[in-house]
Amino acid sequence: MIDFFDDLFDRKSWVFNRYTQISYSEDGHTLFESQDAPNDTLPHSKQALPLKFVPDYLALELKNKHLFHIGKVNHVKGYSIYLDGFASAEDYLKKQFRSKAKTIRRYTKRLESCFNISYKLYHGQIDKAEYRFIMDALESMKEKRFDRRNDKDESLSHWEYTRETTFARINKKQASLFVIYNETKPIEISINFHFDNILYSCISSYDIDYSKFGLGHIEIFKQIEWCIQNNYKVFEMGRGDLDYKRRWSNKIYFFQYQLVYPKGSIIALFKLIILKAFLSIKVYIKSKKIHLYFKKLLKSKPNPIENDAAQYKIIPAENDLVMDSFCPIDHMKGATKIPLEIIRNFQYTHTEHTSDLSVYQSKKDGNFLIKGKNSKARILLEKKETL
């Protein structure tokens, strides 16, 4: 079965060999139009051609369409942001989130108050060494996040293909890399694929040391900003029923299974009937969450791995602390066991810039003290009881 959605953005030749036109269903805007005149030969074999993940907001015109029937069945939901009518990302934020828009603004303001932040989208040109550096950072981020969850990331199963092909696609303006930098360190990265005026945010991750800063929301906001400035119509987030997608999307649609089959083919028609019945049962099972019950029976949910930061707690520092009992340490050079995530959490809570931070270690008990420009806190290692 052909994955239409992924192959469209991957620009697989079968798409363009089989369709004369791809356009938006609502306004008819053409995304692709074949320069080849249709002929009387079949655009594919005489067998039924099954397609999965065809977004219902696209209208597809098949070559030699008079020779075929097309059966369609709605499957899973897809999530996207339609940008028509919005002059800026701020306009979209106000319309979509209303009173809660201030939360997204707070994330951005807090991040930029704590670090020297810059944003860059590579589209059309990127240096090979810089590309490798960013892709290495993204792979490391994803591994670190999923290791903590004791889970597997599906995108890493075909990571070598993604890594090998995306460089050339960026330079052809078929893909892009969006990066949030703290100084020169990437802390959030998104791989995007482009098709006409659609930007598809396909693979992304962030540095978990910055988890409190809402980097995923900041990424979407900044990329919407870029899309509007560059006359893109759709910011596409694909399938996957996740909370952040539901919150950001103003266009929730269906991915379809489609079966293209020759007219007069009884076998193909029978396949379509079977496919519709199968998908109807599948949709019903998911709606009743029956599949989750069987998953629990077959495999217990993996327990998240306790992270180093969870072993520490932050408490207010006493006003009468005697600083002579503390030694200054360079926490950025790994000379201490204190997790960087703890320091980032302190910065988030107190809006302290990195340049104003000092970290000390107690001569007495080995615990830590963090001081910023306007606040300070004790960092205590929690003792675990043993049997």
C-alpha cells in the first residue's frame, strides 16, 4: 500500500506520473499540474492501486480518469493550520487561543529573558558541516527524550535515510531546518518538508534540560511567523492525536484510504467492500478504546526512567546564609554533579539570565546553592530509603 502523504512530500515519481493535477478542495488553488498530455495507456497496472493517508483537503485528478473508479474511506484525523486571512502569527495566536494566548507569549518572553536566544530557518542553503552538526544534535535530543520515557522513537528507525536525503532537499528548497539556539547550542530543532505553499513539520525535538520553557509551542509560533511572511497557506502537522496539535489546529481533517481501480473490475470492487468493512470496524474499535485494552494485555506500559533531576529538589535559601561555608563552582564545565535541568528550572521559575547565575557547593554537606541577580535557592539531594 502506498503512503500518499509521505511520498508526496518526498516527491516520489509515482505521484506525478499518475495525476494530472493536485489542488486544494476548497478554493481550487493548484499545487501541481502535469505537463504531460494524458494518453490511453493505464497510469499504473490493471490491478487496484491502494493508497493510504490521502488528506481530504486535496483534490486529485487522475490521468485517464475515465478508465477508473475511486473508492474513498475516512481513516485517522490530521491536523493543520490554515493561514489565509492572518496578517501575522500574533493575529493567529489571538484568534486561536483568545485569553490563553498570553501563555504562549509568556513562554517566548521567559526563554528570551533567561538566555541569548536566536531563531534560524535554513531553506535554500545550508553548509554541509553545519547541517551535520544540527542533525547530530537532533538525533541526540530524540534519543535522550525517548530514553527517559523508556520508549522508542519511530523516526529514528529510518533516520539514516532522512539524514542522507534532507541536505539536498534543503538546498533545493524542498525542505528546511528550523533551529532555536541558545548562543551557539541548538535547543530545539524541526525538520520540515515543503510542497508548493504547504510547510509540513515532520520531525522535531528539543533539549529536555529546557522542558519547562515550552519550546514546542515557541517552535510552532515562530514557524507560523515565517510561513505568513513567505506567503504559505498551510502549516501542516500531519497525523497523531496529540494535545498540542488539537490546541493549535484550526483545520482538523481526515486522512483517507483510497482505492483506485479499473472500471469493470469485479475483484477490485470486492477489495473495496472488504476495505470499507475493515476500516469501519477499526474506527469503531478505536472510538470505544478497545485497542488500548488489548495493548495493556499484550504489553505492560514501560515505566519512565527516573532522571537525575528528579533526585534533587529546590527549596528557598535562607536569608542569613553564611557564604563563607560555600565554595563557588563552574557548573557549565561538568565539575559538579548537579543536573543542568535543575539550573534551567531555577531560571524558568525566577526569570534569571544565565549571565547572572552563580553556583556554589556547601563545604559542610555537599549540597548546592544557586544565586541569580534577584533570587537564590538551595538544591538538595533527596536521600532514597533502602530496604
